[in-house]
Amino acid sequence: MTVSALDDASRSRGRERALEARRRRAEIKRDLRSARRGVAEVLSLREEDPVVGRMRVVDFIEALPGIGPVRAGEVMAECAISPSRRLRGLGEHQARALTRALAPRMRRTARS
């Protein structure tokens, strides 16, 4: 399979779209960290917003205050979510389990 060469305009558009996607994911993570958005709200966006849907679950969890790589791994194992999974790839049961597992942490953050 041969990859076709892109012209400069196509390459530039691709870079701009990638930059916008990174900015959007950073915004979502900031909103989670500051409790402006809740876990359930972001999970509900995963089907409609392709940028949110392509976010890795581990990055989503680690964006929450007080959760690092170890706790994120524990939450993912508890919810039976593969480390390579993206938000759009979550099943309904996994999304509900994730919301339940993270809800107590979000309540503690809101009180602080």
C-alpha cells in the first residue's frame, strides 16, 4: 500500500486541525481539573464530539485532581477498561462504571 504525497495546503490544513484538537483536549482536561465540567458531562460528549471521542481514557482520568498514573490504572482495572481504550470506544457499562468510580472524587473536589 502506497501513501500518496500531500501538497503543502493539505499538510497545512492537517497541522491546523491537529493543533485545534490538542487545544480542545487541553481545554476539556482543564475543565475537569477545575470541576467546571463533570465526568458524566464529558462522557456524554464522546459520541458527538470527535475530539473528545479520540481522547484516551487514561488521560481523561488523570486530568482529575488527585489522580495520577497509579490511581488511574487502578480505576481502569476496576472498571475493566483496557489501557489503550479511547472514550468513544467505551461501552455503556464501562462508562457507567467509570462515572460511579470517579463520582466520589469529584464530590470531594467540589467541597474543597
